Amino acid sequence: MHTIQSAGGQASVRFGSDGVCLVSAIPTRSFTVRTSQTDASTLSVTFTGDRQESVITATTTPEDRATVRETSW
């Protein structure tokens, strides 16, 4: 299991031979969370707060990895 931190919260994911799956997503206070999974190999967790968004994307293609994108406006 891998836990990824962002300003908006943290997500725990599990990488496996069949893809990536969400274990938990815990928003920071005053943030909301939504998830999307377009296919078995890519999962996105989006934390949205007042004038800020954190997006964690976990993928198994071409290798197991997770990225964090922070946006403020």
C-alpha cells in the first residue's frame, strides 16, 4: 500500500498486476473529495477546497507511480 500526501488530503492506493485500487481518501479540513477511475490502470483522487484543488493520479502504466498536482486560483 502507498500513501500519497497533498495539501488537500491524503490517498492510499494499492498497485497490483490487475491495476490500481483506492484503499482510502481522507480530505484535509474544509476540503471535499471525489474519485474517478477511467480504467483499471489509472485512478484520480481530487480534493477541492476554497480556491485550491489537489489532484492525485495513480497509474500502473508504464510503471507504478503517483503524481500530485496542486492548483490555486
